[in-house]
Amino acid sequence: MDKVLKQLPQWASDKKTENKKFFAKLKKKPPKNLDYLMQELHTAEFERTDCLTCANCCKTTGPLFTNADIERISKYFRLKPQQFIDAYLRIDEENDYVLQEVPCNFLDADNYCTIYDVRPKACREFPHTDRKKFQQISHLTLKNVAICPAAFNIVEEMKKRISL
């Protein structure tokens, strides 16, 4: 996996123009069965991919924390929400709560999430390749293919299966 993670940013960079064109066309004319296809591709990829061998998302990026996430996680730690915010979060340039630093404070040495059962919604849904109306998050997917080998593979397979 280390070899793949070293090469992934270059692979994503090499495919960026192609992917941008593909997603621009996809946004204009999404196939009727897109949501079903994305669910199928996502499921198939994650039958082959073990996130615990990678955890690159946790090591290199931080999720957005919604107010519901903050409430849930602070309750788990038996902290007041503001105590949790002060200890772990900051407000980014888009006025969202994000981690103060990466890798994620809650990632342990074995790539397990120490708050897995109460993790943020953004973590539960990452890499967002099985979202409904997938074509609406193409900007996010373009970023995620450089972070997540599974997202990269899903997009490559999607381009093979959808002719635009």
C-alpha cells in the first residue's frame, strides 16, 4: 500500500484533465442509472479495499465537523462541546470546524479510529463515491482521487462504464 500511496498523487495529476472533462460532461448529462452504478462500483471496490491498510484520508486530510458531530463526539468524551472544540478543532477559511492538525488525533498506530462509533459524518461517508446525485460532488471527487486509492479506482472504472 505504501508504494500505491506514493504514486497516487502523480496518477491523479496525470488523469486530472481527463477527469475534469469527464465530470463536466457527467454534470451536464448524468445517466439515469448513475446512482445505481456508483453504488455498484463503490461496493465492488470496497470488497477489495481494506481501509485499515491505508488510512491515508486520516493521515493527510481532516473532515469537516458539523454541530451534530461535535455534540455526539463531545458527549462520548464527556466534555462540553466548547471543551471539545478548544481541544481538537479550529475554524477554517470557509468558517467550518476542522481538525487543528493532521494526522487525525483519533487515528491510532494500527490505523484504527479511536472514535469510530461516533466519528464525523464526513468520515463515515468518505470517499463519497456512493452518494446520491454523485455528479453534484465532482469537485470533491477530483480531490479525493489523489487521497484515496479506492476513489481513484472507482473513477477509473466509472469512465470505462459510462460513455458520454
